[in-house]
Amino acid sequence: MSRIHWDDAPLADMGNKTGIDPAMHLALDEAWLMAAEAGEVGPCLRTWEFSSPVVVLGRSSKVDLETNRAFCQRRGIEIYRRCSGGASIVGGPGCMMYSVILSIADHPRIAKIDGAHDYVMGQVLAATRRQSPRVQLQGICDLTWQNRKFSGNALRLTRRHVLYHGTILYAADLELIGGCLDFAPRQPDYRQGRDHQSFITNAPVDPACLSRDLANQFDAACGPTPETVIRRAEELVSKRYSCEDWRYRH
């Protein structure tokens, strides 16, 4: 497996790992999935972070149902949309993002959604527990600390690969997250009707250590982003991720 190393060329000319445009970050996930499906590249793992707060909708999320648009507009917080399912999230400083592309040929059980959740979350849970042994997996794919959520995850399944990605809150502005998001349309039982402020938390983990532990769990070696992935991502940004008819499609 090849893991993106943000300081390596040719991504270096687009800035460091936190300076990349949010639309490009999201497009890179889909671009790598498309390139892997086309046989141009192999699987990958990357960890990254938005440089400023952003809301990211799920592929089918309804913007006016899941977000507080008025609050986001007042605070200058942009709203984007990703290519996978799941509910809306808030990314930004203090929220580590991870994205993994896996081959179904290498891991046949991930061809089914339940199998993908089980396999990937097993690796993420193991990596997180190296620093915080009391972290729990609750709901379908949430990680919790003291019964409060700090990691939400989503996936996209193609014929030969799976894109699985998620969030790790470690020093995020929890009040801001609560302001950006409306009440979640789908809730796990363990939430018990709690509002965002009462439901989410920052996990006691160091993101640099967690990034290394994730790489170890997924047997990922560092390497530069292939040019074919970058070019695909740039095209996706111009045709989809930066466009309001994609961002506000629902």
C-alpha cells in the first residue's frame, strides 16, 4: 500500500498538507479511488487536515436539513460535499482526517458494506487504542471516548475497491461544530437524543502518532502522490467539488 506523503513532490507545489484547498482534499479521495479502479495506481492511506473550518456533506445529504446555513454564512464557513455516503461533518484544525483505498481482491470481505466497516474500523480502533486503550467502537462505525463520539466514518464501494474515510477529533472547536450542524437525521441508539455539545468530544490522542499507527495497521509505506491522481483531482475540482450545483445539489 502506498501512503501519500504531503511534503513530497509533486504535491509540494500545491502547499503543505493543511494548505491545500478543501475542494482539492475531497477530490483527491475520489481521484485515487478512480485511478485505483482503472488500474493506474495501487491502494493508499493518507492522513490530513483542513486548514480552516469547513462543513462536508455526505453525497446524499440535504444541506438545509443537516446544516445551519445561516450560522455558516455568518462565520464564513464554506460547505462542500464528498463522494461517499453518511451524514454531514465539520472538519478543520484539531480534526484529523484519514482516507484509505483498499483492494477487494486483497480483502474479499470488504466487498460487502458490513465487512468493510468491520475490517477498516478494526484497524482504526487498534491504532487509536495504542494511545487510548479505553476507546470504544459504538453504533455502526463510530469511535467513542467515555461514551462520547470523536470519530465518524463513511465509505464508497466500487467494483474492485473501497474508499473508507473518517474524522478523528483531538483538539477541535466542539462549540463551533454544534453551531454548524443541525440535529442529525439518523442517530445511533447510544446517542440517546443528546445534542451535539453533549454527544461529541475530543479524544486524548496525538495526531502525528496516530497517523504513524494507522500506517502500521494498514501496512502503508510513504510515497508521493502519483501525477495521474493529481490530474484527476484537479479535473474533479473544476467540474464538481468547487461547483455550487454539486455542493448544494440536495
